[in-house]
Amino acid sequence: MRPAAQTFQQRGGIDSGRDFLHLAAILETELLWPDEAAAQASAERLARALLPLPDALLELHGPLGAGKTTFTRLLLRALGVEGRI
């Protein structure tokens, strides 16, 4: 007999994102920035929206060089992460 599946909280971590595959997208949008300053402004707005949602899940999609890593770095800074990112 197999043990019952454990929840995210019971396991104490995320299992490669599989915990969230059953959730429908709440918001899907395409963002294009002319420069890093515009991306930073978007990251700061998103950070303000995410602060009350500590369990939020974001997925970034785009081709190589689209700015996913840069936006992630800007978002983490806007959320208050210090040190090397």
C-alpha cells in the first residue's frame, strides 16, 4: 500500500514545481521594455503587488537574451534581497 501524497507544507519544500501544475494561470501578460530602467519600474510595481503574497509563483518565458535574468535580478532587489544575485 502506497503512503498518501504529502502536501507542500508537509514536505517542507517545492518538488520541482509539480506542486503547482494543477493551478490555472491567474494572470498572463507580455511585457516589453525599451531599456533596463523601464524593466526596473515594472519590477518595482510587481514587488509592491507581491509583498502581501509570499507564496506567489511566477514563471518567466522568453528566448535567450529576452531579459528574464535581468528582470529576476531587478525584482529580487525590489523585494529587498541584498547581496550577490
